Amino acid sequence: MKFRLLVEFDPECQRWSAVFPELPGCASAGDTEAEAVQNAHEALELWFEPSLLEVKSGAKLIELSLP
């Protein structure tokens, strides 16, 4: 699966930002464009890392995947 990454230079703070438009809150930054992209890759991995979840009695936890 591929994700779009918006990378742009912020002249005010002199850093590069990297934002995944379809994943609110999944973003990163870096001193260089390459560093911002690398940091964004790590943020993406962490975004999809499973978290502990308490499932109520009678509920089902199902995993789905996209092609």
C-alpha cells in the first residue's frame, strides 16, 4: 500500500515538514528534506503499530488488509 507524503520547506523555522494528508496527526520534520522523509517513514511505521485493546465480552477483533 502506498501513501502520499507532502514535504515542504518552512522558511520561518528553517526546517522541512513531512505530512501524510490521509493520516491526521501522522507527520514529522527534519533539518533536510531527506531527513524529513526518513523521519516520516518512522512516523508511518509507528502510526500502524498495534496498541493494546480491551475487547468487551461478545465483541470480535478482526484484522483487515488492503491489496
